[in-house]
Amino acid sequence: MKGDKITSEEIVASPEKLQLIFRRTLFIVVLSQVFGGAGLAAGITVGALLAQDMLGTDAYSGVPVALLTLGSAGAAYLIGRVSQRFGRRVGLAGGFLTGGISALGVVLAAVTNNVWLLFFSLLFYGAGTASNLQARYAGTDLASAKQRGKAISIALVSTTFGAVAGPNLVGVMGDFAVSIGVPSLAGPFILGAAAFILAGLVLLFYMKPDPLLVSKALENENWKNAENPPLTSPKKNNRGIIIGGSVMVLTQMVMVAIMTMTPIHMGHHGHGLDAIGLVIGIHIGAMYLPSLVTGILVDKVGRTTMASAAGVTLLLAGIIAATAPGDNLFVLIMALALLGLGWNFGLISGTATIVDATTPSSRAKVQGSMDVLVALSGATGGIMSGVIVSHTSFSLLSIGGGLFSLLLLPLIIWASRVNLTDKQVKNKRTA
């Protein structure tokens, strides 16, 4: 078995070979996510501060994160389409490499003080962010329904190593940047460039055979070999897609809005880069590190239960962030940790719901489209956060975001009622 040259007959005949490919895929995803996490964290930590420094105003501080997420939206769409046709390896590697090259553009923009180059580069830097997020799907392509939450969690938790290290290297990379004649705030993007490029190369050279191509071959073979095959291939569950997508969109918008303005809020209260890096590092750690436990809970207690937990946790995060004294580092850490945890609950439960609702023949396209909506919601949160804070306060932004997350609860109630109705109809048909 070399590269992607594996027959569907081999897979059907050997469940052990399928599990071997599944484990190998997870290992490669984990390795790429360690690098990708560092690149992801660079833009989040200092993007707003770099724009503030170059523009001389807070009003547009949310633009960098908005551009990152907007670029992530376009990239998510393209990565989904490319992955559906050519496999995860080509789609994800292309996104990471694009993000790495764009990080070098950010560094050049800082050196030349070119704001337009900064914005242009940040837009394409979002491709690396999109790949980092979509890599979680690659781990689910060969997973059974009872393994999907755990597979997603393994991909996400591996991001923690790079994502937590990235913000805490802000000071070190800033000093390194100054030593080579580059503005200190551009230093983390040097790390981001190396991280994204390494992640792309790992996927490009080692994700073989491609898990999505294998799962499509397996689906076709099982369909052909069925004793009573259906007249048409299995179709996606649009209701499940709507529910899963809505959970991810709401949690992303709330998380990005509060997270984006936290460094600015801390800067106004006298906190330095090291303190800001610590808070964002812990926040990103809370986004990814609990994933192994969350994945197990999503598989065990259900997708809707964990989505409800996401709404409640985000509300608590918003309340604490809104009432925390600006100079109290411990309380800010607590608020941002809960913000990351609520996002974690929402992303894993929403992702598992979407995987459940799709088939290999359409999965990557649907996932890419859903991540477009997630990225656009993040862009909206990023843009609005700067406007809201500049006209009101960080406290109002935080409490508003927490209350907005409660929209998850009516969605979960509707989903539960629909599922109950479907079961009643099914029971009547079989009675």
C-alpha cells in the first residue's frame, strides 16, 4: 500500500487495515496541528495591537481579526471544494502554505509601515487559520459514529501545544524581531510563518493514503455490495447541518468579539505584552486542551446537551469579563478561560452534528461551507467588537456577548422536539 493507491476491496476485506489508516491519519493530523496552533495564536495575540500601533487609533483594532476570519471564510470554501475533489491532503496543505507565505507579508508590512499590505496579508493569513480548523474533519473521515467526538477532540487538543506556546513567546519573538531590524509586534508573525509552512509540508508529504478518498471508496464499495442497495446513494441530513452550523456560528461570534478586544482592554489598564500573552495563551489553552474530555462527553451524553453547556458557559464568561476590574489579572484569566471552554463545547458538539448529518460524497463541501459561516460570524464579531467598545465599553460588549449566547438554548429545545417527533413517527410506522 503506497500513497493513495489502495483499493476499496482491500478496505472492505480488512477492517484492521482501515483502523491502521485511521490511526495514521490521526497521528499526522496531530503533528500538523502542533505547528498550526502556533501560527493560529500569532495573529490572535498581536494582530489588533499591530494595527493599533500602525493606525494610531482603537477604532479599527478589530479589523485585523475581522480580516483573518474573513480570509478564513474564503479559504474554508476553497479548501472544502479542493478537498472534496482531490482529498484532504491537497486542500489542507495548500491552505497552510498560503497562510505561511502571508505571514511573511505581515512582517514586510510592519517593516515598511504599509497598512494596506498589512490588511492584504492578514486576509490571506486566514487561509492558515481555516486549514487549522478544518483539519479536525480529517480525523473523522474514517471514524465510526461513536468515535467522532473523540476524533475531533484529538485533533483539537493537539493544537494546544502550539497555540499555548505561541502567545507566551510574544516577548521572545519580539526581542528576536528587534534584533534583526523588524518591529517587535511583527515578531510573532515570523513564528507564524514557520509554523504554518511546516504544518503544510507535514500534510503534503505524509497524509497518505488520503482519509477522505478512502472513505469515499469505502462508501461506494459498501453501497455496491449491499444485498438490497437503495436506488440512490445516501443523502445529507439538512436539519442536522442547520443545527450543527448554528451552534458553531453563535459560539464563534461571541468568542471572537470578546477575545478581540481583551488585549486592547488590558493595554488601557497598564498590562504589558507578557501579561496579555499569558491571558490569551490560557484562553487558547481552554479552547483546545479540554477537548479530549469534551469529545468523550459529546459521544456519551449527546451533542445537544454539550451545545447547551456551551451557551451557559459563554454567558458566565461574559458576566465575569464585564464585572472584572481591568487591573485584576486573575479574574481576566478566569473570564477568558471560560470563554475558551464555552467555544470548545460548541465547536465539538456542532462539528460532530455536521459529520453525523453528511456522507463522504458531499462531506468536505458541506464542511467547508459551514466553516465559511463560522468564519464570517467571527469576522462580524471582530468588526463589531471594536465599534461597540469605542462607543460604549468593554463591559457592555462582554455582557452583551454572554446574553447573545443564550440563543443556543431555543435552538437546542427545537432540535430536541424535532428528534422526539421523528422517533414517534418512526415508532408508529414500525408498530
